Amino acid sequence: MVSKRVSDIETSVIHEMSRLAGMVDDPAMLSWAKPTTGTPGHIDEGAIEAIQKGLTSGYSTSQGLPVLREAIVEKLKRDNNIEADVSEIIVTVGAIEGLSAAVMALVDPGDEVLTPSPNYSTHIQQIQLANGVPVFVRTVEEENFRLDIDSFKQAITPRTKAFLFCSPCNPTGAVFDEDTLRAVADICMDHDITVITDESYEYFVFDGNRHFSIASIPGMKEHSVSTFTFTKTYAMTGWRIGYMVAGKEMVPQLQKVHIPFAICAPVVSQYAALAALKGSQDCIAEFGEHYLKARNLVCERLDRVPHVFSYQRPQGSYCMFPKIEIEGEKDSLAFSKKLLLEGRVSTTPGVAFGPSGEGHLRLTFCCPEETINKAFDRIEEFYPG
Ligand SMILES: Cc1ncc(COP(=O)(O)O)c(C=O)c1O
């Protein structure tokens, strides 16, 4: 018999929607949250060279290749203002394994983990897998899904162990600003709450918004586990490579989870990651420009269908979370299914992203502009104004 812990987790509607999309002829996909671009050539070459030199068939040290961790330390200092030592880095199987390890290391059964609503559905499942209780904190939709600090304070109980969030956010595109994160840091230090960050979209922020890493605040590295990934930054989804940084005392505890979960991250991917960090960084700006153009196009197209959706302009990531405006059609799963099966546009129902997600759809714009236009041509035809 399957454990209660696992059987209690509902099958993700995201996977159900992917299955249905496979049954539709040429759907316009606004539901994939992975870069459609390939990994830049110099990164592939770094991996190929390592294979040819016979460096990739064994395990690395479980924390990751020292040379890669040194490059990560440099990057954290340069781009995140985080001072770390190589001993404080663990290279992981994508950000996801780091997040799972962090939650598992911190949460006892019944412990509460604060998390914004809406939030990335996998975070919610990670809390549930550790037998933790997700406690949702309100975000203010009309103000670009800003984290509501009063609700954050009110949600704290003696069982609160951690706060888990992503910024820039999947699904809303919100970027939590420095003042908000400084307020969060003060509260968490006062209440001994560990902050778990998912900074997967750190480089993709628009309109002058800035990504801020909470572990850059003096004293916060010791109160947080910060996770990062190569998946989005370098279009390396399938390589499954990321890393986390935490305080000296936390790292051996994280290692106790990381080793039974993974032993070490794939070594070939560690060499690819090294090539990514050491090589030209131009691809990041190129991807960012592409996402910005795509974001602008989706917003322009949404402006033409105000009878179907209202929306907040995403500040970062390549996701957004429009609200369904059609009376009687606010059930997001039913709406998303209908739009897919009858309108041939694939989206993700908002209900997958926490209690306040209902009544919304997640749209992703990490796709060619023609896909966005095809999707909205079909939406305009399906819901004429
Ligand atoms: C917020 C967020 N975190 C993590 C991931 C996955 O990251 P990785 O591929 O590094 O495990 C995704 C992918 O869509 C994401 O949107």
C-alpha cells in the first residue's frame, strides 16, 4: 500500500492538462514553463570535452566538484551580493532537489511552512511530502501580487518552521522587492523561522525591478537556504543541475538529505554548469530580451480581450496569472479544459497554485511570438468581444 503521505497528495492538474494537450491537434502551448531555446553551444562543448577526457563516469564529491563550487562562490558574490565559502555550497539536481532537501531537513511532521498564495505548486507538494502543513500567506493581487506583511505576521504560530517562496514568482510574475524581503528577514530572525528561497528566475526581471537575495542581508545566510538553478538562466532544463547555499551549521544537515536523495548531481552536468559560469554570459541578456518582448506581446494581446481576462503585468519570470472575467466560467480547471479541447489553447488552471489561484489561469511566455499570436487569435475567435 502506498503511504498516506503520498496518497494524500492529489495528482497534479498540471500533468492532467499535459495529458489532455496530447489529445488535441496542434494546440497553442501557453502552459510550458521551460525555455524553448536550446542550451548554448559552448556549454554543450564543455560537457563533451569532459566526457572525452574521461572525467564524467564516476561520482563527484557529494557537495559537487570543488572547481564548480569555486565558480558558484564567485557568481554569488558578483550577482547576488552573497558572501559564501565553497564549503557552504551544495550542487544539486536542479533547484528542485535542493528545495526538497531543504524542506526535508527543516520540517518535522505537523510543522507549519509559510508560503505565499498563489505559489509554485511543487513547493506545496514538497511541504506535504515532509508531512508539513502549508500555511498560505495573502498576496495583494491588485498590487502585482505583493506579499502582504501583515498577513505574514498573523500567519506565524509556535509551529512555524520555515517560509518558502520564489521570487521572481511562478505563477504570478511578481518580484518581491528589497524592502519586503528586509521586513521578512527581520520577522524571521525574531521568530527563528528559516527562509527557503527559490531564485530560479533571478535574471529575468523587467521594467527596472531588481532581484534581491535575502541571504545577502548580514546574518541571513545562517537563517536561510537559498536555491538557484542553471535551468532557466542557461536554458539547461534537461541537465538537471542547480545549487544551494546555506550557513556552515546547516550544510552538514542538508547533506544528510542530499546524499540519500542524489549522492551527487550528475557529473557531466556539473562540467556543463562550469562551462556556463566560465563562458560568455551574453545568452542571459539575449534570453531576457526575448522574454521581455514576449511579455509585452502577451500583455498587448490580453488588452484586446478584457471581457475574458484582467491581469497584472508580470515584473519577472516568464509566467503570468490573469484572472478570468467571464461570469459563470470562473472554475479554472473547467475553463482551462474547455479552452484546450474546444479552443485549442493550452493553459494551466490557477487552482494548482494554492487557494487564491482559483478563478485564474497561468500563462507562460517562454515560447516563440508566433505561438503567442496563434493562441490569442484562437482566444479572440473563441470568445468574440
Ligand atoms: C519556480 C520554479 N522553481 C524551480 C523550477 C525547476 O527548477 P529546476 O529545473 O532547477 O529543478 C521551476 C521550473 O519550472 C520553477 O518554475
